[in-house]
Amino acid sequence: MATIQPLSPVKPIRHPRDGVFSSECQAAPRKPFSLLFPKTSAAPIRGDSSRWLRIQAVSSSQSAKGVSTVDASCDGDVQRPWKTYDARLVLEDGSIWRAKSFGASGTQVGEVVFNTSLTGYQEILTDPSYAGQFVLMTNPHIGNTGVNPDDEESSQCFLAGLVIRNLSICTSNWRCTESLGDYLAKRNIMGIYDVDTRAITRRLRQDGSLIGVLSTKESQSDEELLEMAHRWKIVGVDLISGVSCGAPYEWSEKTDSEWEFNNDRNNAGSFHVVAYDFGVKHNILRRLASYGCRITVVPSKWPALETLKLKPDGVLFSNGPGDPAAVPYAVETVKEIIGKVPVFGICMGHQLLGQALGGRTFKMKFGHHGGNHPVCDLRSGRVDISAQNHNYAVDPASLPAGVEVTHINLNDNSCAGLTCSKLKIMSLQYHPESSPGPHDSDPAFSGFMDLMKAYRT
């Protein structure tokens, strides 16, 4: 029988959370900011140096925000290579979730929603429709691809904060220019990790979306944070005004040829589209430009009369955050435009169209947030996997005669699309530009082209 060689003297380290012991070799000298981890093996670990894997730690916002690093020598006190719990998420139901912070620090209040997308966290961070919300990612590992300037969906981050399970300590992507922690810190966005996102998601599915307060301030008690959560409201609040542009501008950028996935656009033409910015995502505009459209983007409160003076071939009512019933001025604008030119509504635009047509909208239990929602086109039976982000929906029973429900969400049969041929209207509750998400629904832009082409003739 082989003799097992003993390891060099070791110094046990207790993890502060779960009491698990690990050991560090006392023998080999190490550079600063390096961690030594034994390779996983079913066989006993021998004392030779080949049994150790050296992993270089990255200098990122994690270390800047309190992640300790290991000293060059094991002599004396060893600094722990992990961050301690320094943040709290207090929900309005009274539950308190201890976590570790990254990004910005302070205290922030918002509505907690969960997103089931597996990729695309940067597009989610910059989606204006998340204004006033904490986004909890159900995918447990976030940050491994970093961020880059090409994946932005708007000029800034509008969400209240990011909640994740595991924060990657390194990035591995050829397009990466910055770590997630540094990115959030520069934009004053709070984030927390090492929190049980599965348990919070189950609570949200059972009880519905909850108001929460995220804080790194020890001076504020749990009771004070809970009171903040109870006082803060999101229903009935106009969130569109805070994310819309301040003045009209022209948009011409197309989907980059490197990422173009639909080169068969036979019905593309030179159409002038006026896009109402209720929180529009850049890739919606890029897809319209890729289909041959000249685009004028206008603010959310731009008068309908001024829009019609531009003599557009069509009008887009974009996605946006919050409660459609809280923006009656937008509903009035929609009413003044429908029937005069072809109209395409996306997400918030779909809900505003529903109200303008005489229908009602309602707040869903926890909404739809993710890149994996199946929707069915009731006219053809085609099923698309779609990207969705909304907390409100149109009540189909409230719609007048002549308005047809074209799509339904197969998870809950909620209304996912409308049309009215008489008024030259089409709308979708989900995101056909799919950023992030599958590209199944891109033909919706082609349908808008057909609508404008028919209007021209």
C-alpha cells in the first residue's frame, strides 16, 4: 500500500457563514492578490506542489468595495479572501435578506421583480422599462462576461438595483471592457449578491411583486427600512417622463452587420416612422432602420398635431416603465393619432393602444420578465419564444368590437397582441427586437412594413 505523504503544516480558516474549514499551504511563497486552491480529487491530496492550482484574482469593484485579499506570506494573521455581509434587502412583507453589496452604496427603494433570462444582463440593466424596480436574476451566476459599450439599450441605467446569487470574480469575454461591479459603481446603481434568489423568487410568485428597500447603511434600522417600503408607491406614478428624451432627434443606426440575423427583407422600403419615446430601447430603433425606415424620435409629451405635420408613413409607440393608467396624456396622444396613419405599439405602447381603444389595463401578480416566454399567434398557430418585460396587461374582455386579440402568452393566456384593420393598428405586449432574447418575433417588423406599404397605396 502506498504511503500517504503528509501536507505541510496548515493553518485552518473558518468561513464566517457556514463554519466550513479550509486550509492554506504554509510552504510556497505567493505574490499579493493570489489565492491557492487545492484541485478537486477523490484521491488523497499529496504534498507535492503539482496538486495546487494557482488562480489569479482580479482587481475589480469587489475588492474595491471590501473584498479582502490574501497577504504574500502566510505568517501572522491571514486576511479572508471574501466579503462580509454588509447589505440588507427589506421587503414590505417584513422579511429581511442579508447580502453583500457591490456597485454603489446607500439606500434605495423600488419594486422587486424577477427576470428568468439566462443571458443579457447588460441589456436588462439599460432597459428603461425597469425604472423604479429592483431586478432579481434567477440565473445564479452573473458578471462572468463583464460589460461592453455595444450592448447598451439606452444611454444610462434606469433600474433601482440588481439582485443576484453569485457575482463572478473574473470576466471572460473578448468584448468585455469593464467589470459589472465597476460599471454599476460608475452609474450609481446598487447591487447585492450572496442572497437566496430562489427563495425570494418563490415568495414573489406566491405573493406577487413586493416593494423593497436595499441599504448598506448600518445607521438605519430594519424598522426604518420597512417603514420606507410601506410608504413608497409605484402604482399610479408617471415613470415615463423620467426616461423619455427631452427633444426630437433623428435615428439612422442599423443593426450591425456582424449581428444581423435577417438578411431576407424583401419588403423593406423607405418609410418615415415617428417613434414616441416612452423609454424606447435602442435595438427597436435599429431594427426599424435595418428594415429601411427613416426614424424621428420624439418625447413622450410631443403633441399629436406636430407628429402629423411630419407626414409620417407610420407611428411607433414604444416600450416604457410603469402604469399605463398613470399617463393619461399619452393615451390622449394615441387617440389623436390612431386611424390617421399606421400604428405599431410595443409593450407600454400596446397597453396605451388598449386604453385608447376603450379597453382597460390591470396590474399582473408578478408580471412577465425574461427571454423565454412562449406566445401563440392565434391567426396562424405559430408559437414564438419571446422576450418580455411588463407588469401590466390589457384586459381582452374590455376591448370593443372590431379589435382582435392576435397573440396570447401560453403561460397564462394573457393578451399579448392586438390588431384593428380598420384603424391600421398592430401591437405586441412583448419585445420583437429581442435584446436580449430569441429572434423568433422579428417578422413583426416586417408586418409593420406591410401595414405602411398598404397605407401608401
